[in-house]
Amino acid sequence: MDAPVAQDDVVARVARRVAEVLALSPAEVKPGSRLMTDLGADSLDLVELMFLLEQEFGIRLTREDLSLSAQLGLPEEELRTGEVLTPKALELLRARFPAAGDVLHEGATRRELAALLTVEEIARSVRGRLASP
Amino acid sequence: MSATPLSPDEVQVWRVDVPSDPAALARLAGALPAHERAWAERLRPGGPRGGFVTARSALRRLLAARLGCAPRDVPLETGPRGKPELERAAGARLRFSVSHSGGVALLAIAAQPVGVDVEAARRVHDPLALAARFFSPAERAAVQRAPAAERERRFLELWTAKEAALKVSGVGLPGLADVEVTAGPDGAACAVGPRGHRWALRALDAAPGCVAAIAAVRLPARLDVLHANGTASWSLGDG
């Protein structure tokens, strides 16, 4: 059996792949870097990144792995009204991202959550898939 | 406020370049409403900030010219799908789509739902493998058929076409596997979505090195990309 992948190692390997996809120097990519707003990733970059991480870690990622709203595990009607997040969803997200008041404002939409996708969050999804493929 | 309607089949596409002069970009940002300026501040300067500011200010000026109001007063709100929309009363028949990449922003307006997507010249690390993972078998075959030197471009043509179709269908990126780019009975490119929904597609010659596409229910036979610099006033004419 392979040795378990160290937690910090996952973050470092994800960061390296992020730098590769976005043609940035590794020093520019920090664990807390937000992919879309800090690093300028677009949807094609995310898809390339997903693919490279699948290769690197031998896992299969799903759209839920890159979707913070899906990770809350709320039924759709408790998650959002139209695309606007419910107060309950916002409360859960604020507990998880205490420093993200800029994104988690009243009336925030599910789509805006993409702004919270950080290197660390992606590493968390990768670790989840490594633990239960 | 009275809207100048577009004719039912009219589709306009505008290209706006992100100003290279930071002072010019700051002027564009300064004319945005406070909440949009606040959002721009969160985006990386030299990265997505320039594209957002350029595209949003151009969108406001373009819609303002149609609506007969000041750009700052264009009633943009976040729609049920999380994208900016005009408040219903302001221009129910005025639909638009915006995309920016690198230093180029593209805006499409029409009287029908419309989707536009642009990708600046970029490297795609392994277009064949990416197509195998995320595209339909027929789309993958189209990338494979291209000579090796053209696969990257073929991939980007299909990618922008799918993105444009996903925008007009309203499902966005999560629906990537649900929309297939194909050819209709007349041989013209089209996208087929869930439940047999079909949209016309066209590649756009938007800017050197860029790959771009537009999708709508119907597209006019001729579709030119109009070019405005970041500070030009819009000359809309009659179409």
C-alpha cells in the first residue's frame, strides 16, 4: 500500500499545478490565493487544473469538488432561492470562511462563491478524494 | 427612460481593448457604481481587474445608449442565474453577454438570449487528453482529426463554442457535458443541449490571436465585430 500523502504535501503539489496552468512563478501562488480573483484563472484554467490534478493524484474529481455550495450538503431549497444563497447557506459559509465578508454579503449568488476557491480549498477536495475515491 | 429596441434578429458584437494606460483604466473604474468598483478592487491588478472594468464600463455605455440614460444609472442587477441582467422594466427585450480574456473584451447585445466567449492566445497543455476527458466523442474526434500543429486551436474553437452555448442556455460551466457542438442539417455549426434544444453558433474573428464564438437561437447571415476603444462613444446606427 502506498504511504499516505502528507497534508502539506498536497497543498504544495496543488500550488505547483496551479502555477503551471496559469504560467505564474511558484512564489506567486500561496495556499490562501483565490484562483479566480487573485490569480486570474478562468473556466478553461479550472478545467485544465482539474485534469492535471486527476493525473497527479490518480483520482477522479467531480464538479462538486470545485463547488463550495455543493459541499455544504444542503438540499437545493435550503441552499438558494433562484441563484441567491439563503441566510442559512450564508451562515454556514461564514463559519467556514470567517475572513470572506467581501464575498459572503447578503444577496450573494452561488456563482460568486467561485471567488472563494483557494489553493487550500482545492487541496481539501483532493484529500477528500484520496481518502474516499 | 425609453429603450431603443433592436430588431428581432439583430445581433451586435463589440470588441473593446483593455487600456494599457493605468490612468485610463482608473478613469473607467471611477465611472462605475460603488459596488462594481468594490468588486474590481478585489481582482488582481494586471490580471482580471482590467478585463472586468473594461467590459463592465463598456456594457454600461452600450446599454445606456440604448436605454437613454447615464451609464451609471443602467439598472443592472444580478439575475437568477448569478449573471448581470437588466431589470425587467428597463429593457425586457434587451439581452446581452460579456466575455473577456487577456486584453480583449467582447460584448454581444440582441433581442434574444445570446452568449459570447473569447479566449486570448494561450497554451493548452494537452488538447487531446483534455478533449477525451471533457468533450463528447464527436467533439473529441474533431480535435483528433486536426493536424497536430492545429489541435490547440481546434480545441479552443470547440471550447469557446461550448462556452458560448452554455451561456445562452443559462447552465454555465457545470453543464459542460450537456451541450454538444455539431453541425446542423444545413452544415452550419450548432450546439445541441438537453431535451434537444438547439442554438446557432458562429466563430468570431474578434482580435488577432484570439479565438471567439457566439451562440443564439438565430444568428444573422452577416455578423461583424465592431471595434471601439475603451473611451469611444458608441455609434449604434440602425444596425
